Amino acid sequence: MDYVKLETVMRRLALEAGDTIMAIYNADDFEVKTKSDASPVTEADEAADALISAGLHAAFPDAALVTEEQAATHGEQAMSFLIVDPLDGTKEFIKRRGDFTVNIAWVEDGVPVRGVVYAPARDRMFYTRADGSSVEEAGPFDKDRVGTLTPLSVAKADNEALRIVASKSHRDQSTDDYINRYATSESKSAGSSLKFCLVATGEADLYPRLGRTMEWDTAAGHAVVTGAGGQVLDFDTLAPLAYGKDGFANPFFIACAPTVDLKSA
């Protein structure tokens, strides 16, 4: 993979998809449908997916592509592939709460090594550079000119006062029970893959996810956390979370700074 080209293409497509999503988000009304798994999908999901898929196919015609909104891409397994969630946090989008993101990632030999997470309603954009390091770009987001970049680094955790972030729409008692095993100074909720980015920026130390996710939900955020010096681990085994799994379903996982004293499952 040409990482320099990948950085440029992923950034541009994320911004273009963000424009498409926000045009629909700011409309008086938009269509919401229900998928076969009972999850919602909007015209913004579908429009962003079409834009990103076309752009990736044009730029990287030989790369395998997996995208949430195209079931036909969920079949044959590959160890290296592009993976897309065009609008993560659809429930946040529908409720007009702003915590939704565009996610594009490159998985190489089962590991997300490059990715972009763009939150257009929050004016925040995080991505990995060609060298694998993670940055946050400040707006305004010019598609042809990169703005001011801030290198990202996970925090050095204070295990007597951890800052924990958890899901806004999927938080449950088991998650709260796990969080309560830590000494915390702050526990907050956020939507979509923004939770990964809060770990990457050092705004949170630990993000546990004890619920269903798919690889397209996590790959871009995973890459951003890794590029900031963090880790994303299988909740039960504490092994690195792997990709290219049959069906693309994830186990429970933890994203954190490596200095967090993790509790066993």
C-alpha cells in the first residue's frame, strides 16, 4: 500500500462524505429505514457510502473493500483490506446529537495500521499520517490543503484517578460494573468512534466496550489509538484485537493507554 497516497485519499473522502452527511443532517427531514439486523440506516449512510466506495475503488482498484452498507462485501475474507463505516453513530445522527463519525481504515495482515475518523458536526478530525503516527487536524478543513496538525499521544494514566469514556447509546449495567472496578476521577459518555479518539488525544485513559461491535465500527479508531501509542485489546484475553474475522464481528474489547492497570475480565 502507498501510505502517502492513502493518507491523502482517506482524508479527502472523509471530508467529502462529511459534507454530504451534514447537508442531510441539516435538512428539515430525512429518511430512516431499518436493516435486517434491526439497526437503523439513513439516506446519509447510503450517500456517504456510495461516495467513499467509489473514491476508494478509483484510487486503489486492486485493494479489497469491506463496507458496512454493502452486504456483498461481507463475504470473502482477506487479511489486508480497506474497511469503511460511512456514518458511525447513526442513532446519534437521527437524534441530532452530533456524536457521529466517518470512518475509513486500512487493515494490513489483520491489523488496522492507518485510519481516519471525522466528526463533521463536532469539527474534529483525527487520522494517521503516512508514517503511522496519529494527529488531529484543526479546521477549517480545506480538501486541498492540510490545516494545522497536532500530534496525538495517549496520556500517562493515574491509576488512582482514571478518566473513563463509555458508549452513549449502548451503555449497560455490565459496563458500569466493570468501570466501578477502577478508581476514577471522571466517567463520561460519547457516541460513535469518538471514544477511541478521546483515548488517543489523552482526554480519556480507558474505553471499555462490553457489547456488540463490528470491525467497520472500530478499525479507524483502532488505528488512531495505536498511532498515538495506545492499544486496543480483546476484553477476555488482553491480546491485540484482530481483524479479518469470520463475519467481521468483534469480541468485547478495551482501548486504553498502556499505563492503565487493567482489571481481569
